[in-house]
Amino acid sequence: MTQTWTNWSGRQTAEIQEVVRPTTERDLVESLETAAKNGWSVRAVGASHSHSRIAAPDAMLVELDGWQGVLSTDAAAQQATVKSGTRIFQLGEPLFKAGLALRNQGDIDRQSVAGATATGTHGTGPTLGNLSSSVHSLRVALASGEIINCDATSGDLFEVARHSLGGLGLVVDVTLDLRSTYRLHETLWTEHPTSVFGRIDELTAATRHFEFFWMPKLDKCACKSLAETDADVDELVDNKLERIGWSHNIISSTRDDKHTEMEYSVAAADGPACFMELRDMIRNDFPELEWPIEYRTVKSDDLWISAASGRETVTISAHQDITLDDRDIFEACEDVFRRYNGRPHWGKAHYQTGAELAELYPRYRDWWQVRDSHDPDGRFVTPYLESLRP
């Protein structure tokens, strides 16, 4: 009997044959045995927060809500090992009690650790990498049912495992590199875009985190900076535009309004020009757009298929209400991003082909070759992932 899966926004749906809800490692292995017996593809999901079809199952869905929790913390090594289905917001307090914190996290904290690392989820800050770059090691159940340990000594396999698109195996647990707890001073303000970009380098360098949401109807930027501080928590609670708190309580925001999203990454030096071209296009061609455009920065990394691979990066995100058609505006945005050699976020809407993606990532074909060598039957290749093959 088929069942229907939907993603967080409700925009993506899929019909599936079986749902597995593991609570033990043996459950994970048995799910792979069942899938092999029936010739099914396997897709694990956490929050299903991706806007693309990267999380969409085809036959077997492994739902990770029963596979959550912090397994261990090591304050001296500044590491923690967590079950793959653990949501990012569930990490804050357990890590805090151990004197630890994530180095950075995204604007939303609802995703599972496995899903966020698989898709390269990130926050903002020119000295801060995406979550995948904080992966120290993983344990992964391969299609054969073997559970392997995978870290930097594993060579090319680690390069696929830590940014896997869900295509290598079922992640059992993840060990993350962390840092000691820290407090952040948040400041909010609005500013015109031409003023923001008149001092964008200053704003980006002034604090640990800087970002803004450009509001098309108002042509204003809702800006936010987060500066590391030793001041007492909640010292500025009387000022609604400023607050101080521990990092896990400050970085992320509540985003309950259902929407679809496209995000592209461009070289940091191209960020201002790309944004201004996008702004002009939206004001001229889509003056009715009410949802904002988000602008953030990400540190360069060496991951094979990271959007920040090999270059300091600016990310620009467009949003649309789920009750409205997003295709025309997203295609128009993508036309602009393509002119700046933009790379799409794996968990958000885009229209790139596998051949086009191979031009954007020098190691993309290598990623597929390593993936295929560990899953020759394509157990973890859904129709959507197959469509991205170079």
C-alpha cells in the first residue's frame, strides 16, 4: 500500500512503498536488507526541509524522528557525536551543558544534522564555513549493510560522506568539530540598499555575522549583525533592536511562514553586483513580489561539491509564498545567478542539469565515481538524484 510523503512546505510530494522508523542500528541495517530484496531505492529524511526534491523518497522512506540524541561530548577535543536524525535546535542545550557550541548554524534550525550536512547548510560570516565543513567523522550504513567509520583518513570516501546529498548510505551518527560556548550581541536596523552596499565591506568585517533581508516593496534592507561579546546575557533586553544571548539562542530565527526558496552562491567579490542586478530585475519585472531576498557570506572550503568550494562566497536567496507560482521569478533569478557563475544550494530550487553542475564543481564527476563505487546498484540514487548525474 503506497503512502504519500510531503516536504516541510507541502510543495514537494512523493508516493512511497514503505516507511521505516528506526530506533536501533539493527533497524537501519534491516531496512537496507528489505530494500535490496525488493529492489527499492532508499531515502532517509529528517525535517524534510529541503525545497528541492533532494529529500524526496521513491520507494523506501527511512524516517529519523526516532533516531535522535547527543551520544557523547568531549570538551577537551571540542567535539560531540550525535545521532543522524537529531535536529539542530536539539543540540543547543546539551552542548551548552558540556561547555560547547556549534561554530555556526543557519538561519533556520529545524533540520536534522544528517540532512543539513548532506546539503551543505550554512549560516553567515566570512570566517565561518558551512556545517559540512565541521564534520570530523561519520558512521555510515552502506547498501551492503556494513556500517563503516569514515573520517579524513578514509580519503575520497570522506569527501563524499561529509557532503553526501543522501547518496552514499544511511548516516548512523556524526561527530562534529565544535568550539567553547560564546555569547552574541545582536543588532537590528533598516537601511537603503545603496547605503548598505556603499559600506558592504565595512559591515561584513565589523562583526562575526552580518546579513540582511531586502524587502522589495519597501526597497529597504532589514539588517542584522551578531558580534561576539563578554557582556552579560540579556543586558540589553529593554532595547527591542538589540539583545545579548548564548549563540544557540541568538543565531537562528523562527520561520514558520510556508514558502519555497532558491539560493545561489557567487564569489564574494561578485556579490554586490549580482545583488544589484537581481534587485533591478525584480523591481522592473516582478514589482508584486512581497517576499524578501536574503544576503549572507560563507567562508571558502575544500569540499568537493560545496557551494563555497574554492572561493570566498556570498549567498543570495529568493523566496515565494507556497500559494503562488514560483517558476517565472525563480527562472528569472537563475538567469542572473548564471551570469555570475552561481552555484545552487542543493536543498533549494534550481533548474541546473548534471552536465551544467559538472562545470561548476571541478570534482563533481569524482564525487559520482566514488559514490557509485560504494553503491553500484544505486540503492541510494532516487530519480531526482539520478537527474543530477553528469
